[in-house]
Amino acid sequence: MADLDTKPRPGASRRDFLRGSGLAAASAVISGPARAALDEAAAEAREAQDAVPVLSGQVKITLKVNGQERHTTVEPRSTLLDTLRHRLDVTGPKRVCDRGSCGACTTLVDGAPVYSCTTLAVSCQGKTIETLESFDTGPEGVPHAFHQNDGLMCGYCTPGFVTACKALLDRNPHPTLEEVKQGLNGNICRCGTYVGVLKAALAAAKSMKGA
Amino acid sequence: MTMKAFEYASPSTLDLALKALAAPSSEALSGGTDLLCRMKDDVAAPERLVYLKDVKDLAGVKGSAAEGVTIGAGTLLASVVASEAVKASYPALWQTTLEVGTPQIRNMATVGGNLLQRPRCWYFRNGFGLLAMQEGKSLVRLGDNRYHSIFMTDGDALFTSPSSLAVPLIALGATATIVGPNGERTLPVEDLYRAPRTDKQRELTIEPGEILTKVTIPPAKGKNASYEIRAKQSHDWPIVLASVNLTLEGETVSAAKIMLYGVAPIPWRSAAAEQALIGKKLSVETAEDAGKAAVKNAQPLSMNQFKVSLTTTAVKRALLTAGGMKYWEA
């Protein structure tokens, strides 16, 4: 919903402060307005030769995130992860390696777990995007199983593990330990709490089927 | 680092994609797992990305073992793994696809993107170019070269060819189809690659503005298998991978194609290993002999002697796997 995007927050949060200072820094390096106008004219000339729309600069997009239509403005180079975190305040997926190597940003796009740091936001329009904010936090949910089984230490990789675990159990509700290991091997925990994570995944599978 | 700004087009047909790609400094984007990371590292800075995943005709696995299988370049690796036809008849390809990256990568990355990814050489990835020459000296030879080539090392290209899928596909005799402004051409998968002679040359033969549309694997006959040696169970490229495709007459090997990954700047065909095997019965001894023959002319660099023994082992185990033998019981 559009009103969520502009919802006022009480006081200035640390996130608002960081976002504000980032904008200030960015505007300091933007080239002159004349240059920008020239670039725009060149881009338009190129677009005229194309039969498909060519997006550049600021692009208005609509993303379906956790069941809600969210409207925002991004650049073509904005990743899904940065758009979720910085534009839509969906901060469950974490930015760690930013190179599709660690799994902390794992997000479900059309039900499949992908690395949102290596996915362009503009390419996700019309797709169903789910982050762990939408998961069941009750006793049958995956987050609860991680809590109960010590599936985290510092916790920064945990959202990625929880999301990959949910995706695995959606596809395979009765995984063996080996299948859990394969399903979660796109995520890294530098604290090394893998034993707890694997226990949590098996426990979540158990409680989901009500055993 | 944030990527440099670029234009973005997401055409829905191949024709529109070719038109959009005709603009200068355009690159095709598919899974993004390689290209976007190179852009973040400022090794690539295209002015336009043409997103190919909305061209639905590019994705899908068609055919059967009897008539051969065609895999669209836009097919997700996860879809290749899910294909019963690939799993049953082309285990060399299926096993290698299953071992690419991670579940998330296989949900994003495509067959075409895997075949056309750029080398993982750390000099290239840090902006020193494919040949990594400075003041006439090779940084690879001077520096850390533990993951570089052991064949063709008398040349200047010392990186290793990065596509693990190319190796089983070439062993299986697959062809690639490329569409460009001047029409369509079909070539053996091995002809997608070359060892560059200058820093200006790419290791890929596909031209700017062209799109790889599909790979076609001929009907499956004989036995094929892959064996991969890697440092980590996931998240990584193989250090060495061997793919073998054998034709048997009775128990005798009448024809063999043995391809290696991780040893040369192109997918490396080991004619020596093939010759060591042809006309013989496949056994632990002949598999080991073929593995030894494969590295007879290897010229490792200062830090990658270990790849020579890994290659011997990979060839031996791939052959035994193809023959239905368990290498750990041998």
C-alpha cells in the first residue's frame, strides 16, 4: 500500500539518519545539471531506435512484497535487496557479501529462494516477493524452531537461513538430514552454528506436520 | 561498490532482444550471478543491459534420450536438474549442473549464462585484464597461480575456462546455436571458446549483439559420467572436473571423449587419455592408466602442481563412474 511507504515514524531512527547522510553524500558527487540533460537527450535518441521501452534514470516500479503492492522509485541498477531495505523498509534480508556468495539476503521470488543482492529490482515487477517478515512466527513456524534449537549465535545470517529453510520445507516437507544440508548449502554462518541450524530445520519439518 | 548507472530493457521476444542489443556497449543479462558481480567490481561497465529472462522461448528442456535433447539457453540450472530426460540419459551433465553454486544460484543462473560466464581468475577480476601482463611480465607467473592452468602454459593466457557445464556438453557432442543481426549459426560447443592472444581479445567467440539461444545434445548412446574435485561442498567452482563419454562394444571401449575443466584457458580435450583407453576393457587399471596419460604433457605453474594429481584422480573416477564401478571399492 502506498500509505505504508510514507508512514511517519516517531522521531528520527538510526536508519533514517543513515539514509539521510547517504543522500547528502551522493548529491555531492552528482555531475552538473547540464551534463545530466545531455545524457538524457542521448538516451532518448537511442530509445527512439528501439522497439522496446528502455528504462534509465529514475524508474517508478510496483513490487508485490509480502502480499502488498508497494510503489517506489529506483534506478535500473538498484538491486532487489537494496530496494527492499532502503526504499520499502523491509529489512529482514541482510546485506553481507553483496556478491551472491553468503546467503544472508535470501528472498523468495515466485516461491524460489534467490539472492536478492544479485537480482535487479526492475526485473521483479509482476513477481511475488516474500521475505521472512511474512512467515508464521507461531510455534509451528520456522523462526520458532530456530529459537528453540539455538539455530543462531550473532544472528546476522539467520534471516537467510530461515528463508532458505522455509523454501526447502515448502518444496519437501519431509527432508532427510542430507536433504536439509543440500537445501541450506547456499547460506554461510561465520559463527559456525550449523548444528543448531540443521536441528532447527528438522524440528520445523516435524512441527509443520503436527508431529 | 555500487554499479555504474545503465539503461535497462526487458524485451519479450528474441527479435526485440536483438534490436535492443544492437546499441553500443550493450550486454545481455540473464541470471545476473556473474555479470552483476563484475559490474559491482567495476570490471564490466556496460551502458545498457538487455534482460533475457522475459524471452520465454529461450527457456525449456525438450526432447528425449532417443532423439536428443535441446536445452534453451535461458533454462534455469534448477530446471536442468529437475529434467528426468537429462538425469536418466546424460548423467555427466546432470551431475555437473547439480554441483554448480548453491540452491539459490541454480534458481537464478541459466545454461547460457553458465556457458558464457567470464573467467574467475583473480587478476582478471581485479582489473588486470585476461592476460594480466604488466610491463611485459605475467602477474600470474610472478604471483599466486594455484588455481590457474596446467596445460597451454607456454602461452600468455593462464586463467582457466570457467564454465563447468561446457565440459560435459562437449564430451556429449553438443552444439550451440547463436542468433545475431546476420541470422543464425550452429557450432560445436567447444567453438564458443578460444585462448586469447592479446588483452583486447575475449576468450569467447560470441560477438557483441549476438545471443546464444540453445544447446542441442545428440541422442544418448554408450555411457557418460562426470567427476568433480572441489575445495568446498558448495558455493564454489570445481578445481578439476572430468567428463567422459564412452562407446562400448561388449566390454571394450571403442570410442571415448574425455574433457577436463580447470586445467586450461579452454575446455581441455585429453586425446592422450582417450588413446590410452580405446581398444581396452574398462577396469580400475585402464582407468588409472588413462588418468596418468591425461597429465603426461602437463606443464604446471609454480603453485599448481597439485592439479596434476587431482586431474589423474578425476579422470580415473569419472571413467569408473561411467562404467558403473565404485571408485572407493577399487
